[in-house]
Amino acid sequence: MAWIVALIAVVAAVTAVVRSQNAARDANVAWARVELAERQTKAADARTAALTEEIRQLAQKRIPAAALALSHPSAPVPGLREAAEVDGGSARLLTEAVQAARTAVMEERQRVDAAARAAMRGTSAKIQSLLNQSQQLLHELQHEYDDPRILQLDFRNELALRRTQATAVLCDAWPGLAQQSSPLVEIVLGAQSRVAGYERIKVANHLRDEWLAVVARAAEPLAIALAELLANATAYSHPDTDVQVTVQQSGGRGAFLVVDDAGIGMDDDALERARALLAGPSEVLLTELGDPPQTGFAVVGRLVVQYGLSCHIEPSPFGGMRTILRVPAHLLTVLEDDRNLSALAPKAVHAHTVTTAAAEPEPAAQPEPAAEERNGLPTRRRRTPRPVPVRSAPAAVTPAAPPPPRTPEQAEASWAALQQGTLSGRSAPAAPPEAERHDNKDGQDDRNCRNDRNDQGDDET
């Protein structure tokens, strides 16, 4: 029986040990589960905190930066702050939120910009019509009155009309004027007359054909584009410097209008943006043109796309910028030479070459033997100097050089002289008959001088 009791005691002890081990294991498992739960809770709290910070950064920095980058592509857009603590699904959703915000902002900007374009297009059409009517009235007043202030008013009306035309073109409207096929040099003059600093613009005509013209549908757009380039060149250069305009003709590639200024130039970012605008992008928002809007290059880019022109800008050898406006061959034509160019149109460079005096025909030189036999050896013979022909009247033979084109200042002086002579003639008292008979010759000279002034005024008009 003793062995049975011992066996029972051993079994009981083993059972107690097993139970204690199971209890300890269960306790360890429970503690492990508690620690795991605590770690998971801390990790979840960290992820929640990180996601909260990312959402805060999304609202405060990322979305505003993405909206700013729409108008300033170089502006940086921050990414996730703590990407390691945000799971892939949350990071993807945050990125999609930024893209959705960009899309929404762009659509809203396009809607607002389209509404602004429509409003400005209608307003520009009305203002342009009124300015054209004012210009016609001013032209009528110029023929009736001699007040030079009318010319100044007409010039300011022309400046306002150019600004209105540029706004209309920027808002996808047509230029508002239709011209006939016009000589290229006269289009350059028309563009020059629409710029405030027109007296600083010097035009050099290098055309081989002076009757080279632009077809009717592209004449006014070309004048608008060139006027914008000239206005930009005069605005960003010193008032004491000149703006050089060169008109060139290049075979089958068309014609080139090269504008050089000695201005402040552009940095790399501004030059890149200017080239992008001159290339004619598909869409340019008004809100992307600055405050106040700088519309010059955008207007030229719009005309480039619509009429098949091309424009390039680069640093100029004069220190500023050089802009090259190319007119393709299909927009050019040659007019008949039965009409006269404008009196202010620059003559072609080859037309200003000074002709030399017509030399009298010299007697043909008698052939002289280069060598003769003397004592069996060839020897050279000295040539006698030719007699110098006597020219009796070189002044009568030499043709007079063509007079230089008149400048705006000379035209103004002519108008002032004309007005002064008119006022003096109206205010002078009538001379007695005897004095009139004795001073007949002087009066005839005065009338001739006054007629010369009238002729100058008519030529300028």
C-alpha cells in the first residue's frame, strides 16, 4: 500500500508543478498581450498624430503652395513631412487631395478668367468704336484749324486706341480695323506713330524691293505686334538712347523686323517667360500677367498664333534686348509702283549711296610694249603720265544728293512757321497804295516765302 500512496503523492506533485507552469505561462502570455496592446496603442497614437500633422500641413502649406505654383511654376510645393509614419493609403489620399485642390483652383480660375475676358472684350469693342469716331473727328478738325494742340490730342487718342486694341486682342477679339495691302515700311511708320517715345525710334530700311507689302488681313495685326514691341523697348530703356529698327528682306523666308534697344535687359527667368509668351501658348490667364498686367508679349504671342508670324527675343549687342519679328512669305506681296510712299517712309539704304561725278571719257590707252629688244636683251620702257582731263563745271555735272527724310521735329517747326505766318498776315494792317507800289518787289518775295511755307505744310500733311 505504501507504494500506492507514494505514487499518488508523486502524481499530485507533478500535477501541481504542471499547473504552476501553465499558470506562469498564462501569466507571461497575458503580460505579452498587454505589452503588445500598449505598443500598438502607442503606434496608433503616433500614426494618428502624424496624420493629423500631415492634414494640418496640407491645409496650411501644401494646398496654398500648389495654388501659388499655378501662376509661379518655380514656387516649391512641400511634400509629406513624416512619410515613414504615414501608411501608403493615407499618403496616397493626401497626394490626391493636393491634385484635386489644384484642379479645382484651375477650373475656377479659368471660369473667372473667361468671364473677365468676355466683359473686357465687350467693353473694348465699345471704347474702340468711340476712339475711332474721335479720330475721324480730329482729322476733320486738323483740316479746318491750325492749332497744333489738335495734333497732340490726335496722338494721345492714338495711344489710347493702341491700348484698347491690345486689350481686345488679348481677350480673343479681332483687332477692330481692316486695312488694304500696305507697304511694309509704312506699316513700320504706323507702328512707330502709336508709341509714346516715337522720336527715339530710328528705322533703317534694307529692303531690296521698296514696294514689298503685307497682305490686307495681316497688315493691322503686324502693326499692333510691332507697336507692342516698340513700346516695350522704349519703356525699358533710357530716354537718351535710341531704339533701332531694321527692316530686312530674306529671299523666300519673308521679311524680318529687328528691334534693338539699350535697356536694362532681362534675367534668365524673365527671358524664359518672355519666350514662352512670344511662342503663343494655347491659353494665357489674365491673372498670370502681373499687377498691373504686362500684356505686351502676351498680345504679340496671340497675334503670332492667329496670323502665322514668329517672334524671337535674345540679348542685344547694344546692351538691352533684341526682338526679331518674322513675316512669312505667304503674308507678303508686291504692290504696283503707280502710287507714292509716305513722305516719312525711310528710303532704302542702297538708295542713299552718293553718286560720283560723271567723268569725261578718257582717250583709250595706246598699247605699249612691255619690253623691247636692246642689244639682244629685253628692257622695259618707262610709261609717260597721262594728261589729267580738265572739268570745266563740276557743279553742273554732279547730281544733287536726295534730301534726307524730314523728322517729326522739322514737321512741327513747319507747322509752327505756317501758323505764325498766317496769324501775322491776318493781323498786319493794310499798306497804303504808294508804299505798296514801291514795295512791290518785297511783297512779292514775302508772298513767295509764304507760299513755300504753305507747300511745306501740305507736304507734311
